[in-house]
Amino acid sequence: MSKRLLMLVILLIWSSPLAAQNDSRDFNGYRWYDDGIHFTYPLWIAGDAVATFVPASAGSPESVKVIFQDYHDDVGWLPTGAEIQILPVTALPELDAAVLADHLRLLDNLDDMTITVAQAEALDFETGSGWRFVAFIQDEQGAANLSYRYLGKTADGLYLIRADFPFHEVQFDNVQSLDALSPNDFALDLETLDTLVASLSVTSPAATFLTAETGGQVDYQGIHFSYDPALAYRVEVDATAPVTPPEAESSMYGEMPGYTRFSLVGYPTLGRIQEPQLFVMPVDEFPAEDQPYGAQLQQLQSLLAAQPDSSPAADPGSQNHESLPIFPLINAAQTIVSQPQYHRFEDGEGLRYITYYAQSAEPLASNDLFYTFTGISDDDQYVVAAIFPLFAGFLPQGTTVYNIAEYERFMMNYQTYLDGLLLQINVMDQSAYLPQIDRLDAVIASLTLE
């Protein structure tokens, strides 16, 4: 066989539907609410999987919802009804085939609906167990939905897992005949969806502090701080290992230190870009200065050691300065710096300021600014960093929409716009923000490291 013909055969095999169906992607969350969620899904059933945090509302607990984009033949980045949902719970009744319909009705608020459950089988996932089933749901007008469902819970009893994948096509005579169908009679087939669900792993935070029980006190492995109960109804703790070679070669920032992260759940701003978090990072895990994290640490150490009168902290109205240190690093430009001040915490010192980061020239909205603090312990053992989103009611809410001509004019005057905005932010009292700045300063001031 000639090389040309061999290459043609390989290309045909590679581009065949069979080869495409062998392609898969691992979902590995990286934010505080999804970094304990992992699973594998075939790319031929969805183009991507995106997690969102859904706050608690009247009658519904908080959850993390993973939406499968472009499920089936849908076009565009739109929810398709295919999702996995993780709900924190304190206790759950045992799940079995006899009560699946009742649980389904409870979770979906399906009043005035007829629910038929078929193909019910026990199915374990990586960190728990539950039941897979097919649900046929019909309303009083006759509109119906047929979907793959899963209900389970993690082995530690802390999370309820549910999954919903609408079927693309199923041929059946009546609902009584659903149990007689083979797994391949469903599209998507049951075995493919079973494999996806079985790969799911959900791990709990390293620790959780409920505000109602602690009164706003956190004490974890020698790290202690307090917070106003209005800032969070709980704090979750996660520990992340450092990124070192060879993994660092594929990292945007190269080698990175490990950290302990404290996430404030129930923080009083919505639609925020940044998440409310406090970090403690061992200095001895930072890389050399030729790496981005090492260079940022050196900048922070120099700034805190000198604290020159010409620093931004002494000239808060100036935009003509080198970007101030921030951790974790952000893949955007530091566009606004306002009200920088040196602040001490119980065991160290750092710099606090209000800032805005951007990847393009856009008007600021009310949820774009955030408070940040970056400091070092007195014994030079730890870097302390915090990012707390701010709601600035004096800024427009939502996204400003421009036509092409309007945006070109905005771009031409962008620096003038930023200069005027900075002057406005500089004179704003702390009460102009939600939360107020003094509440966030108090969190930093209370921090102790043992």
C-alpha cells in the first residue's frame, strides 16, 4: 500500500463517527464551588460543560449546576436542559426505585403532572450511589417530556446528585412499553449516559464553618479570622497543592505556590466577576523571580519594605504607576487603582486598594470593582491575599451597548473616561459600596497565623 493511500485510510478512520465518539473531555472545576466536581463526557454529545453557582431562593436550596452546551444538535451557547446538579444537604431519605417519582416531583415542583418511571436501576458513581431511571412526564394538556434521570447522594451524605438528559429520539408504543426497550433504543443510549454519570466524583471542602454556629469565626490549621455575619452564611476551606514541573509547562503562569483558600458563601453581591475569597500561601513554595508568581512576590516584598512616599499608597489619584501586586494573578490589565492604603493584620502587613481589571476597553458597571489586599506575615513565611467584590451603586448597572460609531468614539476617549472615573471613585465614601469597606478591612485586621 502506498504512503498516500495509507494516509488517506488513516484520515478517513480518524474523521469517522466511530472515531469522533471515542473523543472525550474531563470536566475539572477550578472555582470554589466546582473544584471538587470531576467527570468525563463524550464530545459527540455536548460541545462543552459549564458550571454555575445557583444561590438559594424561596423554597429552593443552593446548588451547583453543570450545563451541557450544544447538547444534541442545538446551536449556540444556550442551556439545553441537559445538566448535572449538586445540592448540599444535611440528611436525605434513602433512595430506591419505589420513591423515585416522589423525589422527582419534590425536586422539580411538578404539580398537576403525571410521572411514569421506567428502566430504574441502581447505579454507583465514583463517590456515591443512587438510581438511574427514565422519566415520562405529561401535563394535563398532553404535552410530554421523556428524559434520562439520575438521583443519588455522595457516600458521606453531604450532597444530593441529580442529572437530567432529555432524549433526542425514542420510539415506543405507550409508557407501559418503556421498560421493554433495550438501552440502545434510546437516543442518547442509556449505556453512554450511565458511563458519564458513573465517572462523576464530588468531594467535600476540607472544612466548612457555618456562621450560625460560629458567629463569624474561622479557625483552621493555625489560620484564624473573623467576619461580619452579613458577609457570609458559611465559609468553605480548600487546600490546593503547588504547580511544579512538569505540570507547570502547561500552566499560563508557570510554577505556582499552593494555598489554603477561604470562600465566603452568601456574600451580599450578585452578578460579580470575582469571587469573595481569602488566600494563605507559603512563601517557600513560590518559584524564582523569572516566573510570574516569583516576580510578583519580589515586587510585593520591595514595596512593603520601602513604602516610599511616592508609592501609589501616598498618591491615590495617580494612574501613572506600575501595576500593584495581586494574588492570585489575573489574566487582564489592572485598569483602576483607588484608595490604596497600607494595613496591618495581627501577624503582618500589606497593601489594600480598590481596583478593576479588564481585557478590553469597556465602560465600568456597578459590579466590576473589587477590594483586594496583598500582604506578608512578619516572619516572611506566608503571603496573605484577599479579593472581595464590591457593588458600586454610583456606576451603571448592566452592560452598556454601543453601535460601531459610538464605540469608536468611546475608544478614542477611553483614557479621559478612566481619569474622570478614577477621580469619582477616589472621593467616594465607604458607604458608597456594598459591602462597606470597613467591614472588609476588619476581616483583614483580624487575621492571625500560627
